[in-house]
Amino acid sequence: MFSADLGVTPSSAANYIEDVFSTWLYTGTGSGTVTNNNGIDLTGKGGMVWIKSRTSAGTVQTGGPIPPNNHYIFDTVRTNNYALNSASIYGQDATWGNTYFRFLSNGFDTGTNGATYTNDSGNNYATWTFREQAKFFDVVTYTGDGAASRNISHGLTTTPGCVIVKRTDSTSDWIVRHRTYGNNNLILNSTGRAGLTYIAAIGNLTSTTFTVGGGGGTTNVNGATYVAYLFAHDAGGFGASGTDNVITCDSYTGNGSATGPAVILGYEPQWLLIKRGDTTGGDWNLIDNMRGFVVGGTDSELNPNLSNAESTGTFVTPTATGFQLNTTDAGYNATLGTYIYIAIRRGPMKTPTTGTSVFNPVLYTGTNVNNRLVDTGIAPDMVMVRQRNDTVLGGMVVGDRLIGQPYLTTGTNNGAIDAAAAFDKQLVGVSEYGTAFSAMNGFWCGIDATAKLNVNTTSNNHIAEAFKRAPGFFDSVCYTGTGVTRTIDHNLGVVPELWWIKKRNTASGSWTVGGGVLGSATSDVLTLNSTSAKASLSNYFTTPTATTIGIGTALPSSGDTNANGSTYTAHLFATCPGVSKVGSYTGLGVGFTLTINCGFTSGARFVLIKRTDSAGDWYVWDSARGISSGNDPYLLLNSTAAEVTGTNYVDTTSIGFQVTSAASTTVNVSGGSYIFLAIA
């Protein structure tokens, strides 16, 4: 995402992926202007925006202008008057002007007359914005001089990993020079293999220039006009240290198995462009984590060489350090096939400074209507949802962007449930929306015909706790068990102080809770779906670090954390100054109020408390339902019971929260030991 999402004003010396790249989804209105504030400064910094309808296929372009529902590519160098179609040989469409598309200092909009093209009523659109930035992306235009070989200057300041050139004044293929195949260029608008047509059309690459004019002069015709898009490769230049990579242009070799090759990038990707290059017939495949790029589930794919609508399938799994192929589809993973890719790092990279940028509790009333958007004000990576006023099946419903359609429930040891199959499409949209998380400002929920989980029941009151992954605050990780001691990579960036782990594929494993806040990060364990006190098991976990958590040798028979072949999700939390606090306290009992200093300035909006030395529930309060000096409704993560009202156990205070004397039998028992998670 982008810096405004995180309440951060970055140093001018530091670059972050959320400032230079965005996947942004929107729905056309058919009239007026749709403004997409994705946080990317295009008028001040320059860049490129690529738009494609997800829901409708376009007709094949046979001339200009570009037909509706095709790919539309704009850049600030050619200006918004001109669009190109990645699936077409034709030159730029000069009929657009400000009325169809406009660059903004905080993103872009569809103009006032884009109804047929970029703002068709009811059409869902995917967009990808690339801002010009050294060591990431650059846009260059030039006029051909007819020379057989000519150097074109660029501002990438590093040797490009990939260069794409298109003639703009007339017909020509989109020529792609990827570092994997050297001078054997590919064609973006074709399924052809590397080197089939345009050998050395784009030649030698350096940190300051690239060569054009080979391949029969296709990229340097005298008097012709061209645009080039340049992508860096593992050039560093990002993050607080200035050494982090955010874009990789490389390749892998397929193995033809559903357990495909694992590609190590050193970061979790949010966007992938993949093409088979060793033979003819493979489409260009584009996947991103906003439309659906999930662990072991359904991915959403668009193809730059086709005008098709979005399609779905099981293709690629993101990991904390890269991605793994999980298909036998020849477009991704044929035996001994060579595949090139461009990968872009998942953001945000900046540590948040405000709680509202990464967490929001919202109330909503159920409608029993499918594809209902619950507006949380942020694009969440995890939501905990439930009806407030009745007993429900399973407790809190937990949805996670990383696993897409399925969800978990905190009050049971059930495995992940496929919403569409078992629970009437709750927490999920139909195919045109992809996963429950394909929204920029919330999540989709659906019909609750059998009232099993009650996340969208007609007229009933519901609560959604929305969390966004961010360094130092919260992270989600999926992994497969091995049955032996192992480490699990994460991207929290600091040592996690609290985590909970849930087996997804069966109902035999409880929610296992660990972390240093319990006392010992290697031995102390709680259960999220139970009132049980803390247990101490030698070597249950191994010492966590800023990049890993470890599963030790004391594995329970139920395989709660590491059964061989079982799949798991882990949620990790840490103390982020001014944003979140993971901590503990000792109860004082009757007549005493505890003030918990979390280092906040405007009080806590979320409080989770669990007693550890004796049996006790997992209590949840939030500001949406009320944390005040009066009635403080609470829910229990470990219970299916309705919300409890009429109590005053927790109050807010500017520096954190207070545990009142009225809570002397629950979360303020004299001498009782408690852990908590609070969010500002």
C-alpha cells in the first residue's frame, strides 16, 4: 500500500515500495469520475498506469481506437492523451485526452468521459501503478534515427533486468528484453518463444543506457516514435537502510509437478508477471495479491497478450521469502520449461506510527445479500468477524488474505472452512470479486442462508476487527508442517512477542498461542479456543528472531503446530511504539484500578486480555462497541456466546487503558497473572 495508509512521512533519503507501486481495484460507475487515491505521486514524480477490466473481455483490436475492456497503458512522459494496448500491435490511441484518464499527485482518475473504457458501469477494474524511481522503474521515449545500433539513455541508475519497447506512431510488436534470454527478445503481445523473431532488437544493457536497432531495425526506424519501460533487478535502494530489494527479474525451471519449484527472492511478492520463454504457446500471466494470490487456493490471472476477462486457477503460492509453483499448468510449470518473471515486493515496508493506519474496528448491520462490502477504512490482511447479539457457531470468524476463500473460527478447533462450499459464501464474493479481500477499503461478505456463522444476518448487529500487516506491528504466515524441528520465516521485522498458530486442513489441532509475553518464548503455551491456564512444555518452540519463529521438538500428538504434511496459519504480534503494545500485568483485586501504560497518546481502541496462571477467557473490547467509563461490551474469542453488556471492566485512558475494580473476578483478580494486546 502507500505511505498515507501508514500515517508516516518518510525521510527524503529513504525509498519504500508503497511509495512507488500500487495494485488498485475499483468498480466503474458509468458516469462522472472515479478517483483512485493510491498514494502514488504521478504528476510530481512521473510513472505509468496500466488498467484492465476484470469482468469483461475486450474485442481484438484491428486498428484505433482501442476497443473497450482491453489493456490501457498510460505514462506521464507521453501524457494522458495517449493510451497503448499491451495485447495489440497498433500504435498509441490519441483520442483520449483528459476526459478519459488523468494523472494525479495521489494516484489517478477515470476522467469525466471514460464510461465506455475506464469507467464502464458495474465493471471491475485492476490497475497497476509504477512510479519512476531509480533502482525500480523508468519511462523513456525516443525518436528513431535508423542506425543499426544506438544507445538510449535511462535513469534507472542500475542495469535493467527487463526492458519493454513499443513503437507508438505505427504498428509494431511489443519487444521485451529480459536478462534471462539476453539478446533473444520476446514479444509481450504474443505467445512466441524468446528469439523467434526479434533477435537483439533490444541489445546491450548498462546502468545508464540500453541498445536498440537490431532485429531488422524494428526498435529504431528512422523518424518513428517509441516508448520504453525499464524494470530494475535486485538493485537495492529501498528500506530504511537503502539496501533492500523490491523488484526481481529472473527465471526458474519447471518440474511438471503440483509441488513445483520454490523461488527465493528474499521477500514476499505482491505482483508477478510470468512467461514461458523456451517454447511457443505460453501466455503472459499476471497475478497480484489484491485480486487473489493465495496459499493453496484460487489465484486470479490476467494476460497482457490477451483481451480476455480475468480467469482463476491454482497457480502460485506466495511465501515469506518468495513464491512456489503449485500447478502442472504448462503456462507456469512444465517439466524442464524455462520461465521468466518480474516480481515486486509486498508492502508496506515502513513501520506505522498511527494505530488507525493498520487497525480499525467497525460495526455493521447484516443484509443477507451476497457481495456485500463491509467498509473498514483500510485494506485488511486479516479480519475477525461475528454477530454480537446471539450465540453463534464457532465464535469469531477469522478471514485471512493469504488463504483467500477459507476461514477459521476462534471458538473451536475446526480446520479452515471453504466458505462457498460449507457456509453459504460468507466472507466471500462470487467469482467476479475473487476473494473476500479484493477490496481497497474492506472485505466482502455474503449470504447467510443457514445462519451458521452469522456474519451477515439480516438486521443483526455485527463487529469486524480489521488488521493490516505492517513491520513491527502484525504479520501473517502460512506453512506446511514437517514433523521435525524447523523454523518459519516471517516479515514482522522484529521479534514477535505473541503469536497464535492454527492447523487449517483438519479439526484435530487447537489454536496454539506462544511468545515471550507468556514468560518463556520457547516453552510456555496457551490455547486460544480454551480457558486453560498456561502450560510449560520444554522445547515447544525455539527462540524467535526478527525473521523467524521456530517449532521445537515437544510436538503434541494432535499436531497443533507441526504435523507432517498439515497446513498452518500463524499470526504474529509485537509492540510497535505508539501503535500497539503486547504486555502483562498482575491483578490487584477488589477496590483497585490498574492503569496500563501502553505508550499511547489517544488511548486504546482494542484490548485483548487473558489470564495465564489459572483458567480464564479471552476477552475482547474495542472502541467501536465502546470502551468508556460506563458500559463496556465484551466478546470472548474462545466462546460462541453472545456479547456481554452491562459491565465496566475496562476503560480507556490517553496512555493506554485501565482495568477497573469492577473486574476483580475476571481480569483483575488479586495476584492473577494476565497478558494483553492493546492497539491505539
